[in-house]
Amino acid sequence: MEEEYSVDPALLLAAATDFANHPGTQSDASAQEFLNRFPLPAIINALQTKADYPGLENALVDSLERIFKTKYGASLIPHFMPFVVVGLGADSQKVRYLACETVSCLLENIDDSTAVHLIHQYGVYPLLLNCVIDGDEQVATVSMDAIKNLAGSPNGLAIIFPANISEPTQLGNLAGKCSSLGRVRVLALIVKLFSISSPVASLVYSSKLLSLLEREVSNTNDTLVTLTVLELLYELAEVQHSTEFLSRTMLLQLMSSIIGNASAESILRSRAMMIAGRLLSKENAVRFIDESSFRALVLAIDRRFDFLESQDADECECALEALGQVGLSNQGAVLLLTSSPPAARHVIDAAFDRQQHNKQLAALHALATIAGEPRSENDVILTGGAEENLQRLIYEMASRTSKLTPSGLLQSILQQDSDLRLAGYRLIIALVARPWCLLEIISRQEIINVVIDTYTETKKIGMELRHKCCQAIYRALTSSSKLISDPALADIAAKLQEAIRRGPYMVRTRTEAQPVVMTAERF
């Protein structure tokens, strides 16, 4: 075969380099034309026998990757499965990378039944798992992607989640035999599979694979591994259906334990807080997480503030952000404002404390979220008790400052740098839906002047939030029949309406050239 498919490596290198570097995606026609000049067996032979020729392996791998991503190239894969098998076990990481990519191309372009049958027939799945465990970072990533593609069909899921739990390829068994790096990669694969869909997540849960994450988080011997697993949990918590399944495990209790562990590394506590915030932010959180567990997580974060005021600033910001995440849902915001004492008090106190910029910024965004800025218009207002506490806490905070009133606090925020102003806009958008805050804002002409000024902001996001702020104030004002009929407020309403009409991106009006009188320069 070597003689039959032998080609000039210099000629092949030049052609493969041109093909691989061709701008844009390759078409079926261009892939076919290349393979007419250099048949696929010849390329594979060169890859196996002439890999030491300078630059040839990289050029061939790159060109084959582009070929197999075309429909024509993918149609050839079933005829070259032995090459894929050899590639998955190759010493070269580039070749292993190509083989993993080729499996993905097979699954994406060939009908499911044929592709999965070939993978089963040629024993591809165990080889992909080997690539996950002992490949370099790129190989591990593309092999996980290939397995994720395999999970896209019922027959593929049967390979990944075997009925016989003693199978060596069962992910729980595999993780138990790996090094710490291999174990973390298996956990990363589990997270990828979990994120596909709720039915696949159910398979992950019923296979007891989430217990592997619990075990690693509980292991305090290796901080780096624990932190890595917490990062995976943070990614897992973002998945919409995560709360349903994680609430059935001990992971919520583990997060509470880490947050409350004063001897743990600050970065571990911070990550646990962010995970808790993400999980509790879901609309379905109260449906799946019992109230005692919900409150325990919030209380764990609340208690950390007793130790954070003069200590780790990053951890404090994470705690504030986590409370903001909890307040993303109406139920979460109510809990933050009605717990005893209200956990939201930390957010309100920090939001109007100008001593630490980043802490204030995190708190302002958190308070805006709790007050309802991201929620739908009919979901902004909370229960009676929560609303009373929100108003009371803000007025109490104002009374302890030189500003004395909430309007003074808000004006102060709008006079600061652009980042704080943006957070201030978000806060006003949320709070102005409350009659007491509307009265505070319209009583302070300086606030109105800032939000109607087209030239206050220079960045797109700032312009849009300022304009949205105008709309929120005007909407609240016009929805009050008592206030809108007050002649004293007619000028404010007119100014807001005009600012809304101009839009967020109003350019400066053209000004006439003006003569300037100045002393002539003499030379």
C-alpha cells in the first residue's frame, strides 16, 4: 500500500497548505477536487509514514479536518473507520484531535442509526474516553464534544449509559480509576452531558453520576481540585433544569457548609456563594428546593457579612452578587426582604456606601435586581411585607447619611462615574414603580435633568439605560391620575416625553458658528 499510494511529500505539503489556508469554508466541489489529486488513502498513508516530514502532519490534519466538515468528505468517513480507530489511539496529539473531530463529523452528517452502529461496531466510544482522560487539552475538549454529539440519539445514549453498571466504560467506574486530572475531565464530561436536555440529565442523575461531584466537593485534601469541581458546578447551575436534579442531592447542603466554613479558602466560599445564587435565582427554585434549604443557603451568605466588612473585598462582592441572583425571582426577592433580619439589608447598606467603589457597584446591581429591574413589568412589585421592608431599609439608610432622603442618595449615584451611573439607572428603573420612590424622584429636579440629558452618556449601553430610565419614570408618572393632573408636574412630564421622543442616541444639534474676538498673535 505504501508504494501504491506514495506521493511526493513536498507536493502534498504545498497543496494541503493551500487547501487548509483557503479563506472561508470549503465546498463539496473543492474537497472533491483536492481528493481527485490526492486520494484519501494516499493522504492517510502519508500521515502514517511521512509524519516526520517538516510541516506535513499539521498541513494534512488541517486539510482533512476541513474536508470531513463538507458533506462530500463526511460521506467518505464510513469507508475509513479503521483509520479513525487508529487515529484515536495514535501517539500524535494532532492525529488524535483529527480523529475525534472526524467522529463528530460522522455523527453530524450521517444518519443516526448508521453512525451509531459504526461507532459501536468499531469500538470507538472507549477510545474517545481514553482521549478524554489522557489526551492533551485540545484532544480532551474535542473528544468530549464527540461524545456529546453521540448523546444526541437514543442509540448513542445506550452506549454512554450502559444498562450494566459494571461496564468499564460506565463513567462512575471510569472516574474511580483515573488520576485527579482524568477524574476532573470525566466530571467535565458529565456536566456537558447533563446540559444537553432534561431527559439526559435524568439519565445522569439515575446513574448516580452527580454523586461524583458531591464526593469531590467534600474532599478537602486538594483545594485546586475542589475549586475546579466548583467551577464545573457553577457551569452546571446555569442549566435551566439543574435545580430540579441538584435539589435531590446533598450539593445544596455542601454549598451551605462551604460558605459557612471560616477556615476554608476565601475563593472556595466565594464560588459556593455564586453557585447558590445561580441555583436559587431560577423561577422554579421554590418548586424543587424546600423552604428550609432555601433559607439555609441565604442565611449562610447572610452570616458571612459579619466577617467580611473589613476582610476579603472579592468575597464580599461575590456575596452581594449572590444575593442579587437570589432576588432575580419574585419569590427570592420576597425571602431576602422578609427573613429575620432581612438579608437584603447588607445589599442596601453597601449600595449607598461610597467607601469602596467595586463593593458599591456590586451592591447597586444586586439591589436593582432585587427591586425588579430584570423582571417583567407585572412582576416587579413584591408582597406587602417585602415592600414595606424595602422602603423602610432605604429610608433608614438615607437617614444615616448626609443625603437624608432616598432622592439624595440616587442623585449622588448619578453624579459618580459611568459604571455607577449605569447601576443607578437600573435601580431607578426598578424603584420608580413604587409610588414613594416616584415622589422622591420627581421632587429632585437634578435627577430629572440627568436622565433627560442626551449627552450624559457616551457609550451605547449607557445611552439605552438612560433612555429606559426616562421611559420608566414617565410611565410611572402618567399611570398616577393624581400626579399627572398636577400642573406643577406638567413641565417634568413634558421634558420626559420629549427625551423619550428623541430616542437614546440623539446626536448633538448643529450650532451656528460664532465669531471669537481675541488678541492677534504677533511674530
